Amino acid sequence: MIEPTLALYGDAYDKVDRHLEELLKNTGVRYCLLVDRKGFVLSHKEAIWAPRPPALDSVATLVASNAAATSALANMLGEHTFSEQIHQGENGTLYVESVGAESLLTLIFDSTVPLGRVKVQTKKTIAEVAAILEALKDAPAVEFDEDFSKGASALLDDLLG
């Protein structure tokens, strides 16, 4: 089974969540997603006024796939990577930028939002989120001992009978 590259939880998740919320407020975008390069949504925010969001899991999978294809193109052209992608339509824009080597910050917004503002604010957020994700690499792995297993089994027995 494929699992996310990063385990974003607890205090780190809360910090990332606050940065995404701030980015949402400062830019006026509809949706903001932190996606790993395997296509898993690590965190997301949506504007209160935004219409019903697209299927975020599908967006994440397609963004990660597109990033992989773009990386292959970059290599063919002698680049290590292209750090950002912009897909502009008649009414909407998808902006994707790398956050370190393992994740992508994805913003979805309409034509009323200036792309320049999005790019400037996103650069600030990426620096902050990248530092949080980098610190996770040094965190010890979560290990469950036998007591946890027994306790979880007892809870499930009580719950399910």
C-alpha cells in the first residue's frame, strides 16, 4: 500500500495549517493544498466564501503526476527542476510550487486574484512551511509498544463487542 511521504500531525500540522490559513487571507485564493509528491493531501484550507471544492484527492493526485512529468521535462532540458507551475484558464488558475523535495503547495483561484500577489505571498509561506517539514525529518518515528496494542484491542472489543 502506498503511504504519504510525510506524516504531518500534532504541532507541526497546526503550524502548517496556520500558515495556509494566513496565505488564504493574504492572497484571496479559493483553495490552498499542501500535497506530497505521491499525491496525498497533507493539509488544505478553503475560503469560507468559496464554492464547493473540487475532489481534493483527485486534484492532489493530478498535481503530483503533473509535477513528475514536469520534472522529467526539466531534466531533458538540462534543469534540475522547475520549481513552479502555472496553469491559467479563462476563469481560473492553478499555481503549484515546490516546498522542499517532498511536497507541493497548490493554490486554486479565479481571475480576480492577481498572480503577482499570489507568487509573492506563496514564497513567504513556502519558506516557513519548508522549515517545519525539515524539522519533521529529525523527529523520532512514532512507535507503539505492546501496552498500546493491548489497550487499542480492548477498546475495539468494547466498541464492537
